[in-house]
Amino acid sequence: NAIVDLQKKISEYEAEISRLNTTLEKLKTGQRSLTSCMEKYESLLSPVRRLPRDVLQDIFEFVCTSVSHDAFLSRNDLPLVSTTPFYLSSVCAYWRDICLSSPMLWTSIL
């Protein structure tokens, strides 16, 4: 009789542990969802988002026309095509619009 009672109690504990594990997984999923949402909202508050369009355009032009990290020389000492405008224009739709409306960024494209 004592063994049956102990087995019953063990089964109850196992059922409760299973229920709590399910609840824990639901809570972790909710936490991940909220964390992701918070990160998206925080990115909206990024200081670069508050820069006026003309300031961003000036920054992009400076970066693309100066000697950059991707302007390596070939064997013939001819500069290779700068990929910086491509990287900048792939960040987001707003940056792509700025890049595409700035001819100076594309002067290094052969």
C-alpha cells in the first residue's frame, strides 16, 4: 500500500513538472517575442535616424569619395570598384533612396 501511494505521488510530481515545463516554455517564447519587439522600437530611437537627409548624404559622399577600406589597388595599380555605395544602399529603403539620388556616390563605379 505504501509503494502504491509513493508511485501515485511520484506520478503527481511528474505531471506537475510537465505542466510547469510547458508553462516555462510559453513564458520563454513570450519573453523572446517581447525582447524582439523592444529591439525594434529601440532601433527607431537610434540617433542616426534623427539626422537630416542632407547630412546623411554628405556623410555618404565623404565615405564613398575618400580612400576607403575597400578601395584596394589591383596588380596594375588601378583602383578597383568601390563597393561602399552598394553596402550603404542595402541598409534600408531610406538609405537606398539617398544613395540612388546622389550621383557623387557612384563616380567610382566603372
